[in-house]
Amino acid sequence: MANPTMTSKNEWSSGLFDCFSDASSCCLTIWCPCVTFGRIAEIVDEGGTTCCEGAAWYLLLLWLAPICAPLYSCGYRSKLRNQHSLESSPCNDCLVHFCCENCALCQEYRELQNRGFDMSVGWKGNVQKQTRGVAMAPTVEGGMKR
């Protein structure tokens, strides 16, 4: 009989080394990892950290003490895994970030996209899309219509 206190872990929707499966997030992460991290942090913190705040802290750590940036970002991987019951794969979060920082950021970014988040609009934009529930279409004039 299974232990009722144990929760099953879900697999990631893409692998750690599937970076090139989404060329746009891969390029963003290669050239601006702080933006990728900022977007992840905003979604994982449910708006408690803005993209700009997360990106600024990541960039500052990367500039002042490069070894601290993976420490900072691995904490968000742990939060993401806990929120979505994801397995610790292929190894623990800090080791993934220390060995493959860009690959880890790409995987987390893809995971959130695959779960329906539009990473470019942030937490509030995603909440508004969900609560609105009505698809907005662009008009010829450049505005939005229902």
C-alpha cells in the first residue's frame, strides 16, 4: 500500500538540454540571462518580484560575484518545482544551476510557457488574461476589440 503522505512528482515538460527546441527563449537566455531570470522570478513569485527587480538583482550578482547568481537562481528553480510538483531532475537544483545555468533557465522558462504563461506580459498580464477570459483581437487602428 502506498504511503498517503507521499506526493507523486511530475516530469518536466522538456529536458534540461532541450534549449534549442525554443530558439527565442534560448537566444534571450544566451544574450540576456538576467531578463530570462527576471521573467521566471516574476511568475514564480506571483508578482511579488517584478521582472525588473529580479533581472537587476541577477545582473548585479552576476557582475559583483558571478558564483552568487546561480545560488540566487537555484532558489527559484526549487520554488517552481514545489509549486508544480516537479521532480528534482537530473540532480539537485543548485548543482543544475552551477553546472548548466543557461540550460536551467531555458528549461524553467519553457516549463512556465508550456503551463500556459505568456512570459512577456508578466504575472499581472497573465492574471488579467485569465480573469478576462475573452480573447482580445487587434483592430486595424491598433487598439484592442472584444
